Amino acid sequence: MREPEIETVMTREVVTVRPATPFKEIVERLAAGSFSAVPVVDDDGRPVGVVSEADLLAKEEYRGGVEERPGVLAGRAPRRRWRQAHGVTAQDLMTAPVRTTTPSTRISDAAQQLASAGVRRLFVVDRDGKLVGVLSRRDLLSVFLRGDEEVKATVVQDVLGRALWLDPLAVTVEVAEGVVTLRGHIERRSEADMAVRLTRALPGVVSVDPHLSYGWDDTASAARYTTGG
């Protein structure tokens, strides 16, 4: 079974600004759209930076404060905040470079990128590097909005039917609040293990509670063979 790609959950209608967009216009766009950041794109539609609420708040942070630019010894973060506090356009305010991905990236890979980088969003670009969407943490969490009946149908049809070719009566599937319970008897242990793994990997599955018995532990036979036993 093929894991869903982020093009199935990403936001396609993205509000953008240009490097010369004024500070107040950026604030207005964020407020109107109820989102926390906006990508900055060049003339060709390629993302060159991102302006977030945190970037804009630097102006309040330094309001009435130090006017002298921090020196090199102050570190990169204070110098960047000072620049943003005195910025008037997206070019002055933005954080760069941006983290990008492609529409064909698997959902699990995108989640790992977000987690490892500690960022809230990834910008989705096509083969030419042009912005085609944005993927946020909230977009990824949307897979858990799938209804229990939809999840159950996917387990029965895609996992038990197409992937494992099992007798439809061999395993009973129950889904409650995203938790999938599998009950039944399967001929081989490897098939039982595979049923659990494939079910756990489905979008919208919170957890799997397996109650599967098997007639033949073929995994033990394979282990003996590979070790020369």
C-alpha cells in the first residue's frame, strides 16, 4: 500500500507577499486570514523568506529601547531582532531561507521534517521551485478527522483485502475514536503482524489493539533458516 502524499492535505490557496510589501500590510493580511505567517515570494513565485508574527513582534520588543545596532559579539539572534525591529518591508522582516518540500513527499516524512527542524510549516514547491502550497502542523493533524466508518472501510478493503488477500470473515474490524481493534484467526503469524503494521500506518489511525491468533509461526521458521539452525 502506498502512503498518502502531502498534496492530499496541504493548503493550496496561499496568501503571499512580495519583498517590498509594507509592514502594516503584512499585519493586515495575517489578521484577515487568521494565520500566523506569510511566505515572501519573488517575481517568479519562488519563496525567498517567511514573515511570522514573531518576526513582526520585534518592533514592539524594541519600542522605545536601544537604538544602537548590536555588535558582532552580541550574537546572530539579537542582531536579527534589531534588524526586524527597524524593518519596514517584508525584505527587512523575513526569516530566510525557507524550508521547502514537494507535493509528492509522504505525510510521515513531512511530519519528521517538521519535528526535526522544530518549525510550524513547510512550503510546497513544484519542480521549478515555484510555490504551490503550504503544509502546516494543523494540515497534518487533519488526517485524524477521518470518521471511524471511513477508517474501518479502509482497513477492510485496503489492508485485509487488497494487501493480504484474507477471507473477509477471518478478521473482525472495530473502530472507536480512531482506535482500531482487530479480532480473528489468521493462518500465518507474518500475516497477522503485517495486518497490524499496515493498519497502524493508515492515515487517521490513532492506535491498533490486536487480538489476532495464528496457526503457524512462520517467522520462527525464517529465523532458524537465516541463522543456519
